[in-house]
Amino acid sequence: MRTNVGLNVGGAALCLLAATLPASAEPLPVTEVAPGVLVHQGAIAEPAPDNAGDTANMGFIVGDSFVAVIDTGGTPELGVRLREAIAARTDRKPVIVINTHMHPDHVFGNAAFAGVPIAGHANLRDALAARQEVYRQRLAEELGAGAAAGIAPVRVDRPVAEEVRVDLGNRILVLTAYPTAHTNNDLTVFDRKTGTLFTGDLLFVDHVPAVDGNATGWLRVIDRLERVPAVRAVPGHGPARVAWPGALDAQRRYLTVLVEGVRRVLKAGGGIQDAVAHVAEEERERWLLFDAYNPRNVTATFAELEWE
Amino acid sequence: MMRHPPMGLLAGLLIVLSTPGLAATDAAEDAARWDILQGMYFKDRPVEEAGALIRIDAPARAHDAALVPVRIEVEPSLRLKSLSLLVDKNPVPLAATFRFGPASAGSSIETRVRVNEYTNLHAVGETQDGRFLMTVVHVKAAGGCSAPAVKDPQEAMARLGRIKVKLPETLSPGSPATAQVMVSHPNSSGLQFDQVSRTYIPAHYIQSIIIRAGGQTVLEADTDISISEDPNLRFSVLPTGGGSLEVVAQDTKGATFTHSVPLTTGAAKGDPAL
């Protein structure tokens, strides 16, 4: 694996990783949600010592020749454990790591896949470059310096501007990049063979949606997503497998309530704090982590919609 | 008077006060910091407690450290010459100074700030007779100054310099109205790090916003990197009956952005430029 990396910089990074990442670890538990489609379900929680940062779903798809990895978890160690889970299930090797978006709970495990090309939205590199240092510091605060050690430098080898196909051997994956929604770098992965759609955080189930992009853009993207001919989806947060497209309904309702509520406050001449106090309150009982994210969603959506 | 502190002094201040202390010493540390800031920005002139005359309304725990709404309520009968907002523990503590002109209808003001760590916010009003009145609140938030800029950089650059003005649906001459001015600008703090280029994104922010109504000054704001991206001000204006509300904003690269909306009384408002 090391001989694949020709650049000195990459070699140095690998040495660093070799020093900080465990060579092996307990494989992550995974569920086969469709033939050859394996998913590890993260906790619906904020990253904390009791969940070791394992708060996002991730998975892999096994073709006749190769494996594709979809998101890698919130710490380098989770990436190693995902790698072990892959090795325990198949002797075929990962040829691509696909990052569904920039958030640390989905990408910090990339460190365990140093020799494997990374695919992501065309905006992913710049977006993550601007945030990675802040994300690293936050992880060190949440889980300790050890958990944040060995995070790999930002790397996107296969930027996706619209759509890219990946052939794993008798198995085509379709990678689709979307306009600003959950973030400005959301990407989905569709396995045509089984009709399974990895939505990344374009779909939250049970976990309240987090707006780090644009709520109205997200609603438009939901309309587009709904037409994807999938039979099941793997959300970025929530169960390992949900029915498609019905699983979009609750999230669409929440975002609609959010946008309409903020527009009402704006129309009445209210400020951000009025909006934070009231908007989407009726959604509180329907979601986990509501208080952790709804006030921020309202704040972000207010700052977005006041320019309308 | 409200100039930047010399960098050497500021650096010294930060070193002195960044020494980790026990929780019990936090209050003492906050007081020591304020002593230094007061000397730096108010030239050792006495600063009195404002009591009920000035009040800060800010969330005790911010939802987004890069966008913390702060409203400074000033007792309507108290007409200030200027009002300063300080985020004590930010790298540049003085967020903004507002000087009020004849077309101001009151000294209350609302804006949004970045908060870098748990900190006190101070508002200091300067009365017409030159006294300083101070009030303080504590805000829990962290990371606001180095927080990544803008969620959608392409959209932000396309919108840079756009100014939006919001006025009530109806205006009557001589009767105070709340207006809002928004300036689209990344307001880069110079503290945002790009991991690919291994450099800090250069500071680039709005440093002055001047607002006039019917040719008379409503307020002049000197603003700094503690103000959130897309600087946003809500304030009281005294419509004169006709004329326009004019906004002139200037950034640190010397760019000037202007916008003007009619102050037609009684007419439905919107923003014709949008």
C-alpha cells in the first residue's frame, strides 16, 4: 500500500499515520442492507466519549472486482475499524473512498485509507480546507487529543461536478453532486444493482436535520432526490436502511416548517432571537437532538432568508 | 479615541490574560481584562455603571458563535453621542462604535458579533456631556472568529457589496421608525485558516458604515472583525418627510458600497433595488 504513494509529502504523511493509527482494531459491526451493501449505523448523538465519535452512518459496497467505501466515520480509529470490517467481509480491496460531504463525523476516518483515491463533491476540497482545523480542535475537545491525532490532510482526488460513474466489476455506482442544501458539497451514491441510495446527510431520519448550507436549497434538492428510482436509502444519520422515498417526508415537513416560520417572523419585523424562540417549536417532540440543532438551523435560515 | 489599540499592547494583554486560571478566578480575570480595555479604549476617563439606562440583550449561550445577535437597549430619553460594543476576549475586542447624528431617533441598536471564547460583552455609551456609561453581560460561545466563513462562498462572492435596507411599511415624518441595514460581505477576520494552502485567509472586512436620512446623519459606525459576516444593523431613524435613506459602507480594501432608498412617507416599502 505504501509503495502506491509516490510523493514525498504522501510518504511523510504515511509515516505519521503509521505512528499514530493502530495497525488493526476491532471491526465495526455492519448490517447487509442489500446484497453486497453493508452499513455501519452510528449513534444518534453528538460526538462524546461514550460513543467515541461514532455518530454517523457509513458503509461499503462490494462489486465483483473492487470495493467502494462510503464515508469513513468521525475519527481515524473509526476508519481503521471500518477497514477491518471490510477485510472481514471480503478479500476484494477498496478502490475508492467516497465522502458524501465535509462534516468531520463522515470524513475523519479517511486517514485509514491513505493509498485509496477519495471522491467527493467539486466543492468538498475548499470547504473542508477552510474548516478542518476548527473541526480537529473541536474533536480534540470532545474526545481528547488522542482521538484527533493522525487526521489526514484534506485530499479529494476525484472531484465530482455533476455525475460520475464508478464500476466495481459488474456493479455501477452513480455519484451525483447537488447544489447547496445540507452543505455546499453534498453528494449521493446510487447502487443501481440493488436500488440502494446512500444519501449522506441529504437525509436525516430521527436525528433532527442540521442546516449548514441553505434550507430552501435543501427543499429543492429533496424534490430532485425523490425522483431517484431507489427502493431503499441509507441516511447519513438514522437507521441503516429506510424506505424510499417515504423517508423524505418528515425531513421535508421540518424544513418547510422552518422556512415558513422564519419567513413569518421576518414579515412581522422580528429579529433572530424572536425566531429562535418560536420557529419549528411544534417539531420538538418529533426529533432527537432538537435543542442541539434547531436554534442554529433557525439562526442560519434567518440569515439566509432576510436577503430574499 | 476609539482607535485600535497598539498591537504590542494588545498582544501583551492577551499573553497576560490567557494564562489558564481556576474557575474561581474567572471573575477576577474578567475584571482585570476590563480594566485594561477601559484604559485602552476610554483613556482612563471614568466609566460609570449604566444601571437601567443601558441594557444588553444577548443569548446567554450562543447558537452560532459566528453570528451572535446582540441588542443594546438604551433608555429612550437618553440620547447618546456614541455607543461602543466590546467583546472582551476577542482578538480585537472593540466590535463597533456608533456615533449618532441628528436624524437618529434613539440610541438603541442591534447587530451581530463573533464570539471567540466565553466572554463578557460590554456596551459603553458616551453621553452628550462626555460621561461614559457601561453595562455588561456574559455570553457562552466559542470559535466565532476563526469559524469558517460563509456557507456558500460562490453565492457570497456574487453578493459581495450588495446592501439591503428594510423600513416599516408606513413612515410618518417626525415619528421614529426602526430601520435595518444589511451589507453583504464575508467580513473575513484574518483568523480563518485554510488547511490546503496552509495560510490564513487575509482580513477583509467592512470598517465603516454611514447612514443618512434626508441628508442628515443617522449614525456613523466604525466596525471591526468582531462583527459577523454580512454586517447587519437595526436602529431608529427619524424620517424627515421625503428624501432618502442613504448607506455608504467601506471595506478594508478601499471598496465603497452605496445604496439609497426613498423615505416616502405613507407608501408601501420594499426595496426597489432588489
